[in-house]
Amino acid sequence: MPRVTVAEVSATLKEHLARCEEQNKTLFTTVEELKGDINNINRKLDTMLFAVLGFLATTIIALCVALVQFS
């Protein structure tokens, strides 16, 4: 089995690094898209939380007012 030369190792390493760099670009793009999606979901959850809390507060106030009126 012939020995691998430094030039062959260098060429192989350059090819490997080029493939890794391309994969890293793809991964970083995907991660950034996921971060944006997560932030969007968090904003929607915050909006829903405020809506539910507002509804519950309104309902409790209405019940308290009704109890005071009928007392």
C-alpha cells in the first residue's frame, strides 16, 4: 500500500473543509430561521396569555358586581 503524500492529505483536507463550511452555512441559516419561529411563537403565546387573563379578570369582576347587587 503506497504512502499518502503531504500534497494528497492537503488536497483531501481542503475538500473536507469546503464541505464542512457549506454544511455550517446551511446549519446556521436553519438555526436563525428556527430562532425567528420561536420568537414568533413566544409573541403569540404572550398575546394569548394577556387575552385569557383579561377575560378571567373581567369575568371575576362581573361576578363580584353581581354578588354585591344581589346581596
